[in-house]
Amino acid sequence: MIAEEIVLNELGKIIDPDFQRDIVSLGFVQDMVIDGGTVSFTIELTTPACPLSPVFQKQALDLVGDIPGVDQVLVNMTARKREGRQMSAEESGLKDVKYILAVSSCKGGVGKSTVAAMLAKTLGGRGAKVGLLDADIYGPSVPTLFNLHEAGVRATPDNKFIPHEVDGLKLMSFGFLMGDGPAVIRGPMVAQYMQQLLHGTVWDELDYLVIDMPPGTGDIQLTISQSVQIDASVIVTTPHQLSLTDVRKGIMMFDKVNVPVLGVVENMAYFICDGCDKRHYIFGESGGKDLEERFGLSTIAELPISGTLSGSLDHLAESGMANETTDTIIRALGKKILEKPERPKVDFDAKTITLTWPDGETSTVSNSALRRACSCALCVDEMTRAPLLDPKTIPMDIHAEKIGIIGNYAVMVDWSDGHNTGFFPYSVIRSLAAAQGQKGCGSASCGCAG
């Protein structure tokens, strides 16, 4: 008889590239049954429609199928069941939704709604059960994106909205209620309508609900974030400095409501010339790099200026850029779900700030060096990135009065000189600490060389 240990040893050769561990030690292999020459088991991944699912399935079939005595291999690919969702409304229509993803931007006109629709449409095309909620009351985009302009929504006997369905994708928008007319509504009513769209829609069982958030960081955005347990968010921006400046506001908003940010989608990053087939970065090529240096967030995708992004959603969802962007987002979500956040312990005194990670790694930087490294709008020109801060104006006794951790990627410092608007990604602190360790910082308590 085939030994289970032999099968597991073979499956242990399958490495998840996001965790750099094998699928057996990650607990993905379950329910193994060996019946004569037939071996069956389940590989349970973190998220539905994971792009690694067909890759793992093929590797499992090949590896186990090569074991002597194995005649047949049955692999069931599935996704982890999510624990119960916390709701602010009783009998919420969201109770059977596995994962909620927010697509956000702090400035309008950056292509946020197109990215949200692209993500929902691509996931639906892979067989996942997906819903798309257009949460922009004043400027709904879903009716236009899906060419659904006739006003009116069907309802259940208990007045729950029944979403429109297009190719299996469930859609809800305030635009379906208003038609093409303007939404002339005051703030308190907007919050009421938003709650109705969120909780009063019959979403039924969904693998993903994608929320196309309204632009900005005001009451509507906070209402949504506080009344719904959002699993993760993606921020859409353009490489223009006016848009990049507002990314910080989005990060801060989601941090206040404990919603992890997976990364940034940089839309309209470049265009490809018909004649030379070359990428032209008309707003500058360092947009994504600037975002990572300033906020510690990775760029999920760079999307081009393209007719595909403003044309048919069917063609867009089938494009390479749509699939690559969706792959990166879903893999980032899966990693976020399974990994345990490693937040450093922060210590600070009159001379230095020290971060200590759970594995014992430490990074110590002098207060003056970190204050000089601030890249906020008061210290660095937002358009040219030229320094505005004169190092001579930094007090000799500069020190941190309060430090807060932003997500799992940065800290914010309230300095003794009154400055408190700068993000300091861990990568920046590590680099500064390493540089001071080599050159010496002149601090008696820093512990660096010199």
C-alpha cells in the first residue's frame, strides 16, 4: 500500500512563492485518502480564484502521479472558509460574502472605477462569485461602465434590493435608483442610502465583493469603513504629483479604521508609441519608486494610457494587464490573510529611535538624521522633489514626543519642533541605520560606529 508519508514528501516539493514555504508545512494539504492505487486529497488555498491554484494542481498531479503504484490522482482545489464577518447591521446582506475588497482613490478622475470594474470582471471570468458595489452616490460610474442606464431596481417583499446581474457579476449602484438624474442629497441622507446599498442588498453567497469607493476621505468613506469589515484595500492613483500627494490621505484613512492596504495601482503611468513600441513615461518614471520610498507601499501595477482601459470591459478583462493586476492583488490578499503581522517594538529617547523586530533585528537611527529624512510636502517640494528643509533649522535637541505605527510598513513621528506630517517607511529607517553604522552619527547613545 502507498504510504501517506511518501505522498506528503512529494507534495512538500511544491513551494508557495509568496510565503517561500512548501504547501504541506503551510497546512494547505488536507483530507487525504489512499484507496489502492488511487490517491485523493484537497489543496486548500487562502483565497478563492487564486492564480496559483492551477499551477499547484498540475504540480501535485505530476509529483504524486510519478509515485510507484499510483494509478490515479484526484486533487480537489478549494479555498479557506472565512470566519464569521462582524456587521453593524442585523441581517445584513453581506453575511455570506467571504472577502470584501475596497478600491479607493483620494482624487477623482484617476481611473478608480475602471480598475474596480476590471478586478470584479476578471475574477468573475475565472469562475468566482463576485459582486461590485458602486459606493459613489454623487457620481456613480457602474451604470456607464456596464451600459445599464434604465432607472429602477427590483426588490424583495421585505424591501431588500436585488442587484443587477451581467454575465454572473452582481452589480449595485445608487445610479440604478436615480437613473441619469443628479443626486441632490445632504450628508445624513447619503449615509442612510449607503447603509441601504451595503446591508440592504441581496448579495447572497459571494467569494468577493469589490467596493468602488467614492473619491476622498470624508464621511461616506468612514461610514463604509466603520460599518463593514473590509478585508483589504487598494489605492489607485496616477503618477502626477497632484495625485501622489493625496495617497497619504488614503493610507491614513484606512489605518484609522484598521483596513490593510495591499498596495497602489498606478494608472496612466505611461503610453506605448505605435511607431517604436516603447514605453513613454510622460509624468516621470519614478512614480512607483517615489510611493515606496515615501509611504512604504509597493506598486501593484503600472497601467498604461490605453484605449483598452476606456473601451469595452469584456476586452479589458481578457487583457494581459487585467489578469496580471488581478493576480497580484489576489496573491497579496492571500498573503495578508495568512501572515502574522510583524510590527516592530518602538523605543525612543533624547538621542535615538530604535525599532526591534520579533526576530531580534534592530535598527537604531539618530533623531536628527530621521528628521532630516522627512519627505512630506513641508520638507520636500511635491512637484520637483527638491528638498525644502534646511538642516540648520533642526534644533540640536530634536526628539520624538510620540510615535505611531502605520500598518506594517511605516511609522509617524510627532517631533519636538511641532512637525508631525512625515511617513518613515521601515526600509528608510533600516537604510539610515545602516549608513550611520558605517559612518557614525555622533550620538553618544546610538551605538553606531564613530
